Amino acid sequence: MKKILFFVCLVMVTSMMVYAAGGQDRGFERLPLNEQIERIDMRIKEAVNALAEGLDRPTVTKIGLFTLENTDMPAGLSRYLSERVKQHANENQDNKFHVIDDGTYIDNAQVVIISGFFSKTREHVSVTMELILSDGDKIGEQVISVPVYFVAQVLGIEIEPENIDIREELEIVLDDIGINNEEHEISASTSATTSVAQKINVINIYAVFNSESMTYFHRDELKMTITADRNCFFKVIHIDSTNQIKMIYPNEYDKNNSLRANIPRVIFETANYMLYEPYGAESIIIVASEQQFPNIEREYITPWTNATTETVRSAVRGFRGGELEAGSKPNITSTDGEVIYTITVLKPHEEYIYEKPARMSEVVDFFRNDARRQGGTFTGNETSGFYIANGIRGSYRIPREAPNEIRFAYYFLDNYTGGTRAGVRTRGTGFDFSFSKPQNLSQAVSSAKTSFQAKGGTFSGNEQQGTFKANGIAGQYRVADMVNVTIMEKPFLIPNSLIEREVRNFFGQR
């Protein structure tokens, strides 16, 4: 990869800002919510300003990755740190940081990168922010402490990926076949993460992702801009959060896998590649070859399979099925190369499963109209979609494995960006409805109790009245000529019709 020339003289400064975890955070949980948020944000702001003191002039700046210490894995905290650091770098009191997006190409200019890592103890998270030149030299460091309570309870985001134990199994597999995903270098022109195993005689191939923090939400689209320094062919391999592996590019919709030297190419072109549950860290491996991969069409229809030493080696090195057992050599030339990245699909703040309605078109119309009414946005169809309104990013989908269900996932965006509603859970407006009194009321009440408890909720009531809570719904009922239900709390942006159907089902009524 080309090195960028830097005509800049930067003062080598390594400064340390350590917040004593003990005394400073004593009684933190008892502070008002807004004060908790302000205190933590001030620590980040002061650390960013202190890093700026290491620069002698305004400098082009990129916000790099924040990952779990000694790994390349981002988590929910990574997204929060990226958002807050970027905001404070843009507002730096000395105007030393000129922040640009990750994909912006910069040539013949001084560039610095703010990135870092974090580690967790029982009560605190230690965050290290580093100011790094594009050649890897560190010119500044700041360390702050954040209470675990604040991240986990107030923000409701993960400090470690959901599947960290499973990832340990994958690390062994990757080490066995010689793919190193822990040591990296950063290019100022691309901010690409590139395997140090790449030498001068291999194809240097790298990607810029459509998430600067390398974190994604449920139903986010995965996009990559791929560049190589030579004409080549490439393929993209995905190892998901459960260590299942599959080639995802090229595929039956996008078959052209050629790259021209130094010409960036955005994939996926025809069919969107969406990310869903299960949540956690996942690997994306990009493999380059001077020659087209043999029998690559077979892999279009190859199902997901366990990521073992054999299957990963086969996918990356070029072995194919029976050829591996036959002992043939891998189809890889001296100029082939590969690079590996880690992305993380973040666990939602809230998830709900409801019965799929007979007319999904009506539900889609509700989402679209309600999002517009609130000044938000909506994209979707009768299979899946997402919407953003009032600081909430919600999505829904009908899974293939459960076609009679509609699954919802909610992210509270202010918890990542530090907005005015950070730490606040938004609920939909309550409403009333009634349904005919069941002939066997005792059986209906018993059915409701069982159903609410099966959903992990609570139910307290008899044949006259009661209260219930489950699946994001909280309400009460009174029995007269009809069963009169008052919903006091429901998930935001879910139609009342779905809530009513859910409660009716709990009471055994259709």
C-alpha cells in the first residue's frame, strides 16, 4: 500500500489523564440522569482537548476504531465513543482537529487518527484514547474511567460483544491457518485495517465499510468499498456471530468479482446484504487472486457451514470440497493476498415478537404514515423494514424460519450520540379496547396468566379484574358485560392493532 508523504513537524507528546475510579464515582448512581450524562461526556471532552495539545497546528483528523483491549472487536461502547469523540473533536476549543469521514481520500497532507481501546473491571471501564500518525507513531494518549453502571444501565449498551466466548473458538481457527486479525496498520488515505501478513509481493487489498465504528444495527445494510493495488479477482467471506461461514460475494445476483488496480468499487450492487440477529462480533475476510478462483460458482449455493480449520482454509486458500481430501495444493499464487475485518451487530435495547397479522400491508402503511407524521423516515415492505423517529431506530422483519411471526428491534439513538434523551426509554401512548366476555371466564383468565408468564411477564388477576405486563405491554382489565382493557404502556411505533391482537391471544380470544 502506498505510503503518504507528510510534510509536518508534530511535537511528540504523550500525556496521561487518569480519573481515579474510586473516589470520583462514589455515589454516581444517585446523581440525576442528566448530571450523570454530563459528567461522563465532560471526561471525554477534556480528553479530546488534551490530545489536541500535542498538535502545533490545525490537522486533518480521522476518527478510528475503539475496540475491546487486546482484540479487534468493537461493541456498543465503541459506537458511543466514536460518536462522542467525533463531536468533541469537531468542537475542539483550539480548533486543532479538522475531522473528515473515513472514506475521504487525502493526499500530501498531514493526517492524525484518534482511536483507542477499553477494558472492563467489575465496576469501571478504562478507556484509552490515542492520537496516532498514519504511519502508526503515537503522539498522545489519554485515559479516562467510566462506571460500568453508566454504560450497562443508563446507556443500555454492551462493553463486550454478545458472543465473546464463541469468538475465542474462532481465534484458534484463524491462528491455525495463519490469518492474523489482531495486528494492523492504518492508512491515512483509507483508514483501512490491513493484515500485517501482507508483504510487498502480495496484492494489497482493503475495504472501507459503511460504518465508521464497524458496528451495525439489526437490519442494517452491509456495504463495502474495496480497493486493490493490482488488477485482481476477489471474494468476500462472512463468518457470523455463531461461527458459521459462507462466501457472500460474488453471488448469484452479483457475479462480477474483478477489480482494476487502485479503482475503488462499492459492493453489493444488485441485492442488498442485510445484517440480522443473532448479535455479536463477526468476521469479514476479503481474498484477492491474480487468477479467477476455480469453481467459484459452486459457492453461490453453498449453505452456511461451521467455521472449522478445514472449512475456513478451504474458503480462503482455494481448496474445493473433494479436492481437499484428494490432497491437492491450494489454488493460490505468490501474489495472492487477504485481509480480515471484525464488525459487530449490536444487540437492540428492546426486542419484541408478535403474531404476524393477516394483512401486513396495513401494518406497513401504519409504519410509513406514523413515521412521516412524526417527521421521521421509513424504508420497508411486507417482509422487513426500518424507521427512525423521535430518536428511536426501529426495525421489523418476518423471518423465514418463523413466517407467522413479526419481530421488532429498537435502538435508542440518543444513548449512542449523547442527545438530550440519552438514557430515556420512550413508550407509545396508551389506549382502550374491549372484547366479548369469554363463556368460560375462569379458563380465559388462567390462559392469560400462563401466556403472560411464558413471555417472561407477570399477571395478577381474577374473574373481575387484574393487571398484566409482558412483551413491552403493560395494562389492566375489568370484566363487566365485556372485558374492558386499558393499555398503559406499549412499545413505541407498534400499531395498536397488533397490541390488541396480542392481548386477545393471551386471553385465548381471536
